[in-house]
Amino acid sequence: MIRLRQGFSGLFRLCQISGWAARRSLGAGAVLVLALLVPVPSGASWAFVQAKQNSASLTSVDAVFTSDNTAGCLIVVGVEANSTSSTTTVSDTKGNSYASAQGPQTYTGANQYTQIFYAFNCASGPNTVTASNSSATYMNIVAAEYSGFGASDPIDGSGAAATGDGTAISSGSFTVTVNDLVVGFALGSDGSTTAVSGTSRGTDNFSMLEDQNASSTSASADFSQTGSTHWNALGAAFKIPSASGTKGTATGAGTITGAGTVN
């Protein structure tokens, strides 16, 4: 009789020894007992899938994904609204529900708002994401799709937001989990906004969305611009489903019915 026991949550592998090999190693009637503790590679990570950027001098703007969204994906949206109203909403044609991950943030004394939205466990298929602000005179949207997230809300912590003047643009540091997806969205005022801490996923040269993988428990969304002018920046983190190393224990016992010698 062979008995298998899994030591804790995870997968196990059973290594088998063929009967003829065992008989060559052990005498007749011997009892063979195996006890194996085998690590099974595991882990989880996020991946960038696609992004779409669009801008318009309207009260709403659409981002039409080039490829179908994959079921269960995460969609993160950065929105700039030149408006007297700070109220911006995001929706899409798949009926996914969007929440604010950070913002709205504005220049001091200015009517230019930026905000990060997200929807998780999204439906599959062709999709158009729309950002709306009833008082806007100009809007920019960047919608990005990511894989590797589950059905639970992935937002991790409170993120950060800041505004200032100068060539260096930063949300300021915030607490994250190692391997988080960290998304930043920034608005510069001289048309030269550049990603610094991550990879740009779309821009109209003024506002830009970037992403990065968290390598420590602290992150910031950093950008730059050529002129020492106004800016604002936001950062938010999204946590992948927890994954730890998985190991299993396999034990077995059997009686060897033949005999042989080892050469």
C-alpha cells in the first residue's frame, strides 16, 4: 500500500522507483520505505498586456483597446481633465466597475485634475474605456491592461500624490509589497513629461502613465520635465495574489518479492 501525505498547502510530486531496480538493490521480503520532500517551483507575477491612449477637447474621451481583454484582467486608467470640476468618472463597454486608486490631484490654484482609476477581475472581449467630466474642456486618457491578478481587490495601501514646481516630478514615497505593480500618472505643464521610475504606457506629452515592478517595500512614481513649471503626480500599487513556495511529502511502503545483486 502506498500512502501520500501533503505536508502543507501546495503541490507534491511523487518519485517512483521501478520494481526491478528495487529488487536488484534489496533482498527478497525486504520492506521499502520512501520519504521525499520535494520543492515545487511556484510564484506569481503581473505582466503588462496592452495600453491605449487618447485625448480630445471634449467632456469625455475614449480609449479603444486594440485586442480583446482577457477574462480576469486588471485595467488601470490614468485621466487628465482640464475642468472646473474635480468629478471624473470611468466606465467601459464590458460593464466593469471602476474605482479611484488615487486622486483627484490638481495644480495649486489650477483647474487641471489627474486621477488613477482601476477595475479588477474584468470581463473578456473587445472593450472601450471612457472617461467623463461634465465641465472639461480637454481630457487625456491612458488605459492599460495587466494579467496576473485574481478575483479579489488588488489595491495595496493608500499610494501617494503630490504637486509642485520644477523639473523633477514625484508622487512621493509610499509603502508597497515586493513585486507589486506600481502605477504612476503625472501631469507636467511644458509638454515634455518623461517617465523616470518606470516604463511609459501612453502620453499626450503633458500627462503620462508609467508602471514598474516594486523591488522593495517602498516606491514612488517619478517623472521629469524640461522646464521648472507646475506639475502633479500620483502613485498607486496593486498586489498580485499571494504565492509562497510549495512543498509536499510523499511516503510509501511496499514489500520486495524478488531478489538480485547489484553489479
